[in-house]
Amino acid sequence: MNAHERYLAVYDDKERKKLDQVPTHVQYIREEFIVKHEHELMENYKGQLFNIPYFDVPHILGFDAVFAVFPPSVQINSIVIEDKNGKKLRIRESGEAVHGDSSYYQGGFIHSMEVLDKLRAKLKRVDRSEQIKKTIMKYENFAPFIFPVLMVDGIFDRVWKAMGMSIFSRNFQKKTKLYRELIKFYAELTITNIEGLIEATGGRGKIVNILDDVAFKGRTMISPERWDQDFYSHYKEINSIITDAGMIPQVHTDGDATEIIPSFQKAGFRGLQGWEGGCDPFYINDHFPDFVVIGFGDVSDVLPFGTHNQIDAHVKELMNALKNNRHFIIGPSTVIFKEIPLENVRIFMNAVKKYGNY
């Protein structure tokens, strides 16, 4: 099986039986890690390369898949607001202040319906079908070697980031109009971007992964009851659009989202990428056998600081828990960052090959 076939096989009852090994996936590899190790990785590599380090580096390391962006079909010009001190700020639809080319985050500043209405007035759907087609065609060339899993922003974590946590908490408790309208706003953006993808290419991307952090390490940020009340109907609609196009909806979240998995399944998600912060792989396998599990590799302790034996044992335990069900795609629970030693990533991937064969 090639990388593309292997990843998709976990979602197909017939193809799952043909798996040669547990598929692998990485959320992405941070640029700082790539810069630090690119020369060493490229120097002696003789296989297929694409001259795009974002894809080349995970491919060289042995991953079957990585998250990938596609052109959005929504355009929202930034607006000017005043903060509580009267200082004028220019903000985006994310609620973050614009700071030129800086990656510095300052937000969120959507604290009133007036601000949200201004952003809505700037919302415009744009036809990026040609750019989307070109992107998907490029990804299809990569797919046999490293499968680009399409990703799009979701709803919940955009809402709290747009307000800032303290403002969000008050609006969340009271279910204010601003809170409810922000949910609708981000649901609309998600739907528009997914519809733009589908209209341009049909279901050729195969997977749509929605990014939506709903958990901390060890617990969820929102109860299943409130998620069902506030977000279920929106995600049910979104996932129906994806499924009707012949594509597969996945969700990504940081943290331990175990408690919300039944709600995710009910809303139509077929798998989750993440599984960090205390998730029990044996519990997940026993209680959600039809749900695809993507990730689970510990990036808090084992990958950055573990010994060879500790990394090997960690992978072996995950395989013991999840391999036989054939709904497992192994990889780091989040990203590979600069502080993770290259040698530890190699040890992890060698253990995957050792214990992951069917």
C-alpha cells in the first residue's frame, strides 16, 4: 500500500483488512525543527522529494500523512476598533489585532455585537476555484508518498479566542446573544470554505479535518451537554455537507477529549487527531471501537525527553492497545517542535515499523 491508500484504509471495512502496517501521521513539523535538521535529513536521502520542506521532511522521516491547507473561499477585510483604553486597533475576523508580519498574538477583541456586525459587513465570498483545483492537483501528486490531509478551522476554539477567555467565560455562562452569534459566524465561515472546496473539486481531497480545540490536558474545556446544546447542530450540518460529497470528516483537538467523543460521533465525525494529556488508549479502544484514532504519541515527555527504551515501550503499548482494531493511525499527538531531538523521532518511527506490521 502507498501512503494515501494506507491512511484511507482505516475508514473502509474492506480495505482495512488489507493493511500492511499501521499508518502514520504528523499534525505538522515546526519550521524551526525543519531549519535545524533539513541539511542532515536531505543530505543522504535518495527517494522522492517535492522541493517543499513542509512535505519533504515528514516524508523523509517516514510519515504517511500531514495536515495541509487549501485556499479559503471567504475574505474578510480587517476593521478598526478601540480597546478599553481608547487605543485604536486593527483586528481580523479571528478577533486578533493585526501586527504586520509579526506572529505576535494579541486578542481577542470581539466584545460586542457592534464589532461582530462590522466584521460581518466585510465578509465576502470569493471564487478561488482555480487556485483550489491547482492545490488539490498538486496534493494528489504527493499523495502516494505523503498524503496531505485537508484542514479547515472550526467553531468552538475560534469563539473563545475571539473574545479572550475571561470575556468568553461570562458570555458562555449567560449564553448571550454575542456568544450565540459568534458561533453562527464561525460556523458560516467553516461551511463556506468547505463548500468552496467541494464546488471546485468534488470529493477529490477525500478527508476534511476540522481544527477545534475543546480540551486541556486531562479534561475538556466544555461539558458534553453544553457542546451538544451549542455546537452539535452546526457540526451535524457541516459534516453532512462533507459526507454528501463523498468525503470523510475528522476533528482535531488538543488535550483529553475522551468525554466528548460520543458527541463527536453523533455529529458525524469519524475520527479524531490528537489524544494527549492523559487519554487511556485501552479505554478508547474498548469504548469507541468504530472511531478512528489518529496520534497518541506523547510529545510532552516521551518524545522530547525519553530514552530509547522508553520511546520503544511507549510505541509498543500503543500498538498493544490499538493496532488489532485497525482503526489506528499512529503519530505525535500534536506537532514535532524544535526541542524534540531528531534521534528521538527516528527511534519513534523505527518502533512504529517494528511493532506496526500486520
